[in-house]
Amino acid sequence: MSTTYFISGIDTDAGKSYCTGWLARQWAKSGQSVITQKFVQTGNCGFSEDIELHRRIMDVGMFPEDTDHTTAPIVFSYPCSPHLAARLDKRELDLDAIDNATKTLSERYDIVLIEGAGGLMVPLSENYLTIDYVKDRRLPIIFVTHGGLGSINHALLGLEAIKHREIPLPYILYNKVHDSEDSIIAADTREFLARWVERNLPGTTIIDMPRIFLPPKAPRS
């Protein structure tokens, strides 16, 4: 039976795309078939740059489901939150299209990793947030954070929201991309997060994601 995870993070620049691609690559090495999906892509026209980044990190070519847009069924042109991007493009955000795409992928692959757009509280419409979508679909969350200044506050706000809604949280991905900027803050942040999670979310595992170096970008035809 396929397992589907929703990958979110503390903010737009938490490193969700890098973490999604890295985790997909790690799990694929174990022999499982893994594919990634972009929940809603904004700031592009006709393709998803995040899906392309996932494939570069996974060190694979584009999947058939990429070329037929199953992995990125909703693409808006303006780089902003989905509710505004839909309004600017004068289109509806079709959640059924996303659901149908996820269903198709889950029938073909052992694991589906859905990368969100921004953070958990990003609005999909005036009255519907990303976290509402995740809860309604009963998707477990993989939450991305890092050791940059201010990340503790953002991380705990997100984790409290997940806990309050009783959404499963099997993993937190700690992105070490900022660790070299201030090693004192980064080390304390990682240790504080580990203690907080042990007390408040004992069933959650923290995975450290190292800094990664991408292979050259292939030209897109």
C-alpha cells in the first residue's frame, strides 16, 4: 500500500524543495519506488521548477508523470500565495485536480511526497488554509525547519498547530543549510528542538539533512 506524506515547513525559504528531493533520493536507495508532487506551483508558466529541482537532487531524469503534469497539476504564473495567484490568473484553484493527481501517483508508487507551497498557514482561498487541506485528507506531515535566527519561534508555532489539529507528524527534517552562518545559534537551536520534541511529540523523529551539492542543470526542451 502506498504512503503519501505532505511536506511543509516554517516558511517559504525553509528548504522544502531541497528536503523533498533529498528525502526521495534516500528512500529510493532503499529499494522503494518514490515520486514527488508539487501541491501548487506559483511563479511559473506551464511547468514546475520545484519538480525539476527534485529530479536534479534525486539525480534522475524527468518522470512520465512530470511531462504529463500529474506531478504538478496546478501551476500559476505569479510568485505568491495560491489564493492570490489564482485570483491574478483569473482561474480557480482546483483541489479535485490535485486529489486526482495524488491518487494516480499513489497507485503507481510506494511513496508519494507532496511538497506544499509556503508554510502551513498559507491560504488556498479566503476561508481555507493549507493545513485545512492536509487535515481533511488525513495526510501525515513531514515538517522542515533549520537553525537560522528566528527559526525556533517559527518551528514551535508550526508544531503547535500540527499538534492541536492532531495531524500525524512522523518526521521533522532539520535542514543544516544555515548551520555555518552562526554555529552557536544553530547548535543551540538543534538541541532545543530535540528536547522540545521529546517532551511534546515523542512519536516524532528528527532527521538531519546535510548541505547538498547539485549536479549540473540539464537544459529543458
